[in-house]
Amino acid sequence: MAYLNEGERRSLLDELSGMKLWRAKFKLRLMDPKVRLLYLRNAQQAGEWHTKYVLASFGTQVTLVEVNHAENNQYRNKQKFEFVNVIVEPTADNPT
């Protein structure tokens, strides 16, 4: 398969931005049979959780960003994650 160029990465970004989180994850897993989950809900920045997929056949990395809106007013509360952003970038071996 060919690597995605900048225009194709931008269209993938637009497509994933309009989806719910579970739908975006499912689409990424269907796109590439060699997809690899790099990390799941990793706290890269304060208040944000990142999930990163590497699409090896397309030379692209996709990061799904979530924010937690749970109130910490109880001993134990249900977490409310909201899907807020998508970051699509080329891998190191993608020249386009």
C-alpha cells in the first residue's frame, strides 16, 4: 500500500473528527491490517488522555485525544471521557 500524502492525511483527519471515539477506533483498525496500538489513554498532558495508533502500511500515526469531565465530589465516581481532538501525522519513514 502507498503512504498517505498530506492531503489524504487531512481528509482522514476531517473524517475521524466527525465520529464518536469508538467509531474512530474501529475505522482505524479496519483501515490497516498491520495497525498497532502504541498507547491507550496515556496522560501526555494535564487533563488530556491520548490513544495513539500507528498505521504502518500508510506511514501515518493517529492520536485520539480525550478529556475527562468527571466531578471529584464523591468517593467513587463514573468517569466521563469526551473525544475532543484528532492528530494525524506522518511516521519517520513517510517521505510525503
